[in-house]
Amino acid sequence: MKSRSLGSRWFDALNVAFLAMVGIVCILPFLHVLAKSLSDQASVMANKVSFYPIGMNLSAFEFVITKSRYMEALEVTLFVTIVGTILSMTITIMAAYPLSKPEFRGRKLIVLLYVFSMLFYGGIIPGYILMKGLGLLDTVWAMIIPLLVVPFNLFVCKTFFEGLPESIEESAKMDGASNLRILVSILLPISLPVVATLGIFYAVGYWNNYFHPLIYINAVDLKPLQIYLYDTISNTEDVLTQQPEDVRLRLSSEGLRAATVIATILPILLVYPFLQKYFVHGLTVGSVKG
């Protein structure tokens, strides 16, 4: 094997060093917030906390989990994320499969409509009027229906189906399999990478959705984690003043905000590392064909 030149090795070393620095810079804010959430009140108020906890204290997390709306908001977000992802994946796959077939009548027009929806948006007021007319205000469906189909995800799925060998379907049709049977029993099992990728895209989208709940949800018991996070950060002082004196002595506003942020992102953060590889694969799939 031909040895690499000294310049190439130096270039690789500089790349690794640069990317390592960028990674450290990206993770430092998270470590700072985490350290604040685990530190005692005096250290946080004195601005002594940097990237590691001082005077380990779990009072902020205990308050967030047991004495706030965190668990209610988490239940709403989990429901919206799980149900929304399942419905979105079902509709996206069912729409992408026929659109991947050149012989499908009206294919170009339907694709054009999806492209049009990617480029133009009706606006906030028409969307609100539509949701009100459908009777979906203050329901969980107001947080699910607007995100049911993301055109980009549909095109990624369509592109993947177009890249599959036609011989697979032809042999199944010769055995008498219907199109639905081919999709469910043959194509989906070999399409797990793109299915996982789009599932992550939809799940993260539903989990982080802030815009639609803010507009369509007024009922306190239906507000998801993102609205709960905003309300807590905006009204931390008011929340603390309503607590008994012993609670106020153990908590600081900054520590409570930090604990709320960590508790809000922790569930999706625990899942993401196991599925991260599918993000890159999904972007690669979407760039193979038009």
C-alpha cells in the first residue's frame, strides 16, 4: 500500500483538531446548563457554576418532576409524537409508493402540488380559520394534522422506492401478490433504513413543535413540553413566589430554568444517539435521484 504524504497526514490531523474544537464549543452550553441544574442555590446565584456542578443538589429536578406540570406536558407530547409519527409515516409511505411508479396516472400533477406546498404557505390566519372551522382548536389533533405530511420526507421516501429493483415487484406480481401486499410484506422490510430515518424526522418535528400549540391550544392541560418550557422560563419568579418558604430556600430561578430545560430535552436526547446514523443515510438517499 502506498504510504500517505506528510502533507496529507498533517491535513487530517488539523481536520480532526478543528472538528474536535467545534464539537467542544457546541457541547459547552449544554454542560453549563446541566451544571446549573445540579448545583445548589448559593453557587448558582453567586455565578460560581461553569461546566461542573458545585454543591450537588437535585431539588430543582425534584420540583420540576413532582411539583410542576412537567409530567402532564410530557404525556401530551408523548401522545402527539407517537400517534403523529405513526400516522405521518403511514400516509407518507402510502403516498410515496404510487408516486414512485412512472405509469401512475396524474403522478406529475400530484408531485407538482406537493412541490407547490413546499414553496408557498397559506398563512397563519387561514390556518387558524381552518382549524376553527374543523372544530380542532384545543384538541391534540391541532398539533398533529398540520404536520401529517412533510413534502421533503415524502420525496425522500419516493426516491428510495424508485431506486429499488423492479424485478422484486415483478416476481411478486407473478405470484399473485397485490400492490398493498408487495408494499407491506416485501418493500417495507428492505426499506427499514429510510423508514427509520423518516420516523426520526417526524418524531423530532412533533417533539419540538412549538408554533402550532402556541396558536391552537389554550387549555392548560393540553399544552405540550415546549409551551411548558416557555411558560416556566418566562414566569420562573412567579412560580417560585407561590411556593412555601422551604422550597424557595432550596431553589434559584436560574437553577429551576436549567432543570426545566434539561428535563425537557432529556427524553429525545436519550433516544437520538441510537438512531443518529439514519439521519445521514436519509440525506444520502434523498440526493441519489430527483
